[in-house]
Amino acid sequence: MATKKLVILDRDGVINVDSDAFIKSPDEWVALPGALEAIARLNQAGYRIAVATNQSGIGRGLFDMDALNAMHLKMHRAAAVVGARIDAVFFCPHTGEDHCECRKPKPGMLKMIAERFEIDPAHTPVVGDSLRDLQAGEALGHPLHLVLSGKGRNTLKAGGLPEDTIVHDDLRAFALDFLAGVQE
């Protein structure tokens, strides 16, 4: 069976600017420089893109589903402008107090992605800027990639990264490094 080509990305801090006050509206959703172009480059190499994002702002009452849908519509449209496509967005609306299975660092959201896309985690990179992104991927055996955008620099400085985590400056650097490695 041929390996299905998929990359799983965190959203805030990887694709768009992050905020400790949460991204609560389409106006606050701003793509990071080069991020959407990196997705386009991955698409051109035959990779589908799934986003796995904790969105506890919903559970905290900071924004609602209409606002989240509007943010994602803006993301999809901005991606399309540069020739990029995001195939699916999976999100957890819960807070840590809900003890759900889908909130990263638990792997529930990534399990859903694996089932939906029928992928082998061992051949599907997970890209994130926080330890919890990496821990969720590690639980299922995904190759792990930390980007230093968003909270990534603080994550790296804090240490304790899962073994074999590869570090990149940002999503653009990940795409270039990853695709170069695939072609070797």
C-alpha cells in the first residue's frame, strides 16, 4: 500500500500569529510571513494538509463557533490566494478542566485525523510550536517538528522535547527541509 501524503499542522503560532489573549476574530487572524506559501509548496509536492488546533477560547466563552468558522474561512481564502489548500481543520473546543480526549497533549484529535485520512502516523509529520503539539504526536509515533515561530522559542528553551524532535525556524523552513529530505 502506498503511503498517503499528509502533514498535520497546529494553527496558532504555526500558520498564523498567536496571542496569549487568544485569537478571537477574523480580524485577529493574521498569517505568519511565508506560512501559506509553505503550505502551497507542500501541496505542490503532493501533500494534503490537516490542521489540529486546540481552541479553548470557545469553552472559555471568549468567542463562538460563528467566529471560529469565520477565522477558518479567512484562512482558507488567504491560502487559496497563494495556491495553497488546507484539506481539513480539526479542533478541540474544550478547556483543560474538561479532561476530554481531543485536547492536545492527548492524541484524540490526531487519532481522528489518522482515521479520516487513513494515514500511517509513522509517515505523517506533526508540526507545532508547543510541547503539547509534540506530545500528542509522540503518543501515536508521528515524526515531530517544532517550529520556532509562535511559542516555539520558549518551548525549545524550556527543554524536555520528545526524542528525535526536529527544530525549524518556521513553517517555511520546515517545508523546505522536509521536502529536501523526502527527495534524498
